[in-house]
Amino acid sequence: MRKLFLFVWLCMMPYQAFAVNTYTNSYYTISTLSFISSTDTIVNADLKGTLEVRFTNTLTWLGGSCNDAWVYVRDDDAHLIAGILTAKSTGKAIRLFADDVDKPNGLTYCFLRGFSYN
């Protein structure tokens, strides 16, 4: 009975529970910022209201399977968005800390959880 309970519990856990914290050792310059509408019906539901941050160079992550070109910032992380806007407008390079969140369709989105200026 305990094994059955454990199996059911594990099956009910969200995919985010298996996220990997990852980071970059290098600093990267932002190339493009794309603000995604929170009401758009075409965009993937997980990306609604987010900020997509693209970089001038290929990102090298230490752990996880994040995309090597961009990360996303959640809309409720206003302090991170403000910092990203500052880094973009001043041309400062940043070091990234992210959550590698695996989606059921096999794609991996990384949500920024922090960064530091160079």
C-alpha cells in the first residue's frame, strides 16, 4: 500500500518539482528584449506575461538544459525586469542564474531567478 501511495504521489507532482538550478560562469550582453502579452491566445500559456531576454553570444550553462540563446523573466519578478532593463540600457554584461523547467512537449524554458552585473 505504501508503494502505491508513493507512486501516485510522484505521478501527481508538477514538472517544476524536477527543475534544476543552473548558472553561467561567464558574463553576457543582452541583445534583444521581447515583452510577451499576458492576454495573447497564441503564446504558450507558461510564457504569457513574461519577458524574453536574448543575448549577443551563445550561453554556456553549467548544469541543466537551458536554451543557449535566451531566458525568460516572470512578470511578477519586477525587480529582475528593472535590473534587466538597466543592464540593457547601460550595455552591462550579466551572469545568469536560472531554473531549468522541463515542459511536457520536450522543450526547455529557463526562468531567470537572479543575475549579477559585470
